[in-house]
Amino acid sequence: MKDADKEQYLKRGTLAVLNVMKDLLRYQTLLMANFSRGQFISRLLAADEERVIFDLGSNALDNELALQSGELNIAAETHGAKVEFSLQGLTRIDYEGLPAFAAPLPELVWQIQRREFFRVNAPMEPVFYCHTEWPDGRKARFRLQDLSLGGIGVLLDEPLPEGLTRGDDFKKLRVELGEYGQFEVTAKLLHIGERSTVTGKNETRVTPRLSFRFTVIEPVQERQLQQVIFALERLARDKANRFQ
């Protein structure tokens, strides 16, 4: 992104930054905290003109390394924007009787309004399925290919029904995510396409592919989905590192 384009997304000054923090608090948005020797998932607990307070990570070693790092880079995906900021001067405190991290309120925050949300590929094993009904009322089952806070991409194991068109509404689309649970949303069909793969017999197999945009998603579902995206992203990164 060009610097001129970035400037419009910059929130600078105590009031503007604090407003972003209060939104993260209101919606209990998950935070991905990255530092030089690791990362952990957290959640904002409090924020005022002086400081921000947020949860420790689930791993004691990560927490110690974060304290030693001197700087944390925080990223959060909300339904309407991506938020990024850096924290320095991290300390460990007691907050409402429990250990927590505290750091001075950042001087600036990037809040990037997004048309396209970060997408993560679904694992090949186990397969995650989505269940819904076609516009004609017949039951449908899809294989989840990728997901984001804005929608999903799916693959079909059967031909497309006649009359299916872009813009069709799906009032009950249930996305099953194995050990991560499931959620049901309303969605709109955005794109009808194909996915081509080459089989072991050197034959080209064409599979219908559909893209959906979520039209209604509850805050609790958004938080659940964000946690799944973080988890799948970490699994993919760990897998890639093993094969390097």
C-alpha cells in the first residue's frame, strides 16, 4: 500500500486511538500479539488515556518472552476493518485479582477498512462441511475450501442445480468446523465458478465452486470465527515450517 493511501487509515492522538480501543473492548475482539520470538492470542481488558490492559497468553514461556521482547505488534480483525498497532514498555500487573499485561496507550493505530478479508484455507483432513438448502428447498452439502470473517468458499461433490444464480440468498447456512464447533449464518451467493485439479491418472477433474458472503453474523459468531482463523493459520504455518 502506498504511503498516501495508508495515511487515510491512520488514527493519531489520544481520543482517536482510545475510540478504537473501546470498540475492541465492546466487541471483545480477539487480538493476535506478535513479538520477535513468538505470538499469542489475547483480549483487551481495559483502556484509558494512560494505558491499555490485556490478557496474558495461555503459555507461560510466551508470556516471559513477550516481556523480554520490548515491543508487541498487535493485529485484530473486526467485521469491518483490520486494526494494527504496536505496544512498548510492557509490564505485568494484577487486574481485578488476575495477572495481566499493561502498556502505555499507543500513539497511533492503523484501522484499515477492508473490502476483502483475510482468508485461510480449510484443512484437507479432516474435511469441514457446510449444510444448507438450495433455493428450491432441496438439501445441500458443501466441502469448505476457505473462510474469512466476510464469507466462505466451498466445493461441491454434485452438479449445480438448475436456476442457481448470483445473488441468491441462503437463510440458514451451517458451517461445521470439527473440534472448533459450528455456527449458522445467513449468506448471499457471490460467485459461481469451477476448480480444476489433475488426478493421479493425469486427468483433469472439474469441481463446482461457490463463494458466499455473510449477510448477518452475530458478534459472538465473529469472535468464534476469528479464533478458528487464528488456529488454522497457525496450523498451516507449523506445517509449512516442518517441510522447510
